[in-house]
Amino acid sequence: MGITGAYQEFRDLVFEAKNLTALGHALSRIAQALECDYYAVGHHVDWGRRTPNAFRLQNYPARWVEFYDRSGFGGRDPVHRASARTQSGFLWREAGHLIDFTASDARLMALAMRHGIADGFTVPANVPGEFQGSCTFATAPDNPLTEERVMLARLIAPHIFEAGRRLVGNGQLIRNARTARLTHRQRTCLLWIAAGKSDWETGQILGISEGTVRQHISDSCKRLGIQKRTLLLFLAFRNGAISFPEVPFH
């Protein structure tokens, strides 16, 4: 079967999944067809805590997963950090081109190797308003990835992650977020605050009072469901209420 036929077969398997268990079964079949030993798809979150609308499917060795989660490696994982820097798929050995690859990163990858996980190809999945994520296919030390397998993984990975999002209800999550859009004036005030302007400076720029700016910021917090102003910019960027290209850096 050629690449096109394999891709269509994989896509059908993913689309037919009605729940995460079925998606996991589809992933197992896809990994086997790719002659990969492992797969991992999901959001990059701390799995020691309950995180609504996040998901993870993987078949890494149980001892490695337990050690990884217990040690809190999720936030330090060089593959996860590299995923946040690109939208293109990359081989694990290429992560050093995307991030500052440290001695700690090298030790973590060596630990993974000791648990039987050697080579991997990861496709980032960074959706505005959600936790960052990725889809990975990996192999054991005696099973290096081939160009054809990497090509197929690159093609099918976005469909796998999208299926997981759908099955945990993130489509509804995004629709709910859109109902909490900021008004034009709230967004304008927030963009100037993001540019480093004070409430007074923002008021001078927009021709409104400092108190009115504060009120717009307060109302923005309420719309995004938070109480602390310190979280406002972070959440506004994360859920797409504002974007970096809009910030008036001058």
C-alpha cells in the first residue's frame, strides 16, 4: 500500500472513533502499521491534577510514565518545549535547533532511552484557547525511524489530535469562549496595557479617563471569568481575545 492509501486508511480509523478508548485502539493499529513501538497524543499538562477538557493517550512503558508524572517532567520535557516553538513536525534529535538544549534535557532523554524509548517524531498541536499539545510516534533503540514512516506520521498526526479534542468536548469549550468576547473598547484598552502603557497613559491615548480605563479592564476580567488583573493578559492571549500582532509596540 502506498503513502496515499495508508493515509486514507489511517484517517478513516481516526474519524470512526466514537470515544477515547476507540481512538486509543485506532492509534495502536496506526503505530503498528508504521512499525513504531510507541505513540503519545494529548495536551501538555500536569497529569497529577484534574484538568477538564484535556486528554492524553499513550502506550509508553508503565514504569516510565509513572516516573515521568511523579517527577513533574511535563513542564521541563524538551520535546514539549520544542513543540511550543514551532507548528512543524520534528525529530527528537532536532529539538536542540528549536530550544536551548541543556544538560538536564540530555539526562531526561537518556533516562527515556534506558526505559526503551529512543527515537521519536513529534507534531505540535497548539490551538488558541487551549493547552498546548502534540502527537508523537516513537521507537525502541533498535528500531530507527524511516523517512516514509515520518511522512505518514506528519500527515495523520493533526487528525489524531483533532479527534481527541472533539471527543473530550473542546469544540464546545471554544464555542463557549467565543461567547465571552471582549468589546471593542475593552480590547483596545487591553492592547495598550499589553504594550506597557499605564491606565493613565492608555486613557490619554484613547481620550478617556483613567477611571474609565480601569473599569474596562475590570469588566474584561469579569467577561473572562477571573478576579485578578495579573492573569488578564495571559488569558486574553491564550484564548485569542487579543493577539501579539495587534499590540501597538511604539
